[in-house]
Amino acid sequence: GAVVSQHPSRVICKSGTSVKIECRSLDFQATTMFWYRQFPKKSLMLMATSNEGSKATYEQGVEKDKFLINHASLTLSTLTVTSAHPEDSSFYICSAREGGEQFFGPGTRLTVL
Amino acid sequence: GIQVEQSPPDLILQEGANSTLRCNFSDSVNNLQWFHQNPWGQLINLFYIPSGTKQNGRLSATTVATERYSLLYISSSQTTDSGVYFCTPYMRFGAGTRLTVKP
């Protein structure tokens, strides 16, 4: 199946700093990628849909100024958590779709101190 | 948006047992997948099954789109099957079924 990578896998930062997470489709092109967050022992919540060459579509309740998404190429989408606070600590997972099927990256565990 | 209900929420099995996981969804779909999330958080694709039946080794899945449900069958369960199983119609996740297989 298709492969999606994420970087970094783990990041610890101080409150107030910004953190960038990269999501890459390694062996296919993805015009659309998806960003999720997951709290411990909870399900995945869709945050936004990232569209190559255009603005991302955010789910209701997700602050677009807080979670900046850029999809500059057919293989790369980035999520920047701006001015991170401890409540932003979570597991962030991206996915990309090939055909109708979704493939997920390994996730990024963000801890904000 | 589409609502997803998975049952049971938790399931504990002895190794070798069989199980059926169910996913009900609130609207008709032409896109549904089953995933297994392992203890490290990685989501592993099990089935892309908007309709019909598929089998892969000890696992099989059936989706009846007209009746808005999908089933995942696990036969002869192994400890490595432990984890959380999600169904996702249209990229939306249900709460999942947490499976624990004991040796």
C-alpha cells in the first residue's frame, strides 16, 4: 500500500512557541491530505482537510489561526501549531488518500510544557 | 455530519477465540475503511470496503451499505490482534472497539 511519513515523531516544546509538523506521501501524489488529533484513549478527530494549492478546510470548532496548514506540493502538507499551550498537547496524525483509500502517517506526539 | 457507532466498546478474548465487531453509520456511504491502531499509535489499513465482503487471512469484513452497517470478523484471535479497531466512513472515526486478546 501507499506510504505516508510524518516528521517529527515526537516533539517537546515550551508554552508560547510554534511547532511545525510535516506530512509526506512517499510513493504517490496527494492533492488532498487530512489532519487529525487524538487524545489518550479517545478516537481520532478530523481537524482539517488540506488541499494542494488552495486553502485548507477546517472542521467546526478548529481555530484556523491556531493550526496553520500549508499544502505547497503534491507530496507535502504541513501543520503549524502556533503559540502552543499545554492544552495543545496531543497526538497529531495525518493521512493522504490514494484512489478512495486513506493511508495514515505514524503520528507526531506533541508535548507542550 | 455522518454519525458512526461501533460496538462493543471493549472486548476481551482468550487467544484462539473468534469475534465480530460492528459499525453502524447514519448515512449512506460509498467510502468505508477498517483500521487497526496498534499500541504505538500507528493506524494499519485492514479493509477498504464500501460494499460487499472481503477476506484477508484470519480477518474478513462485510459492508451492507443499504442497511448502513459494516462488520469485521476476526477468527482464531492472537495476542498481536490487541489494539483498537476503527471503522471510518468518509474519513470520520467512530469511538472504536478496544480489543484485548489474552494468552
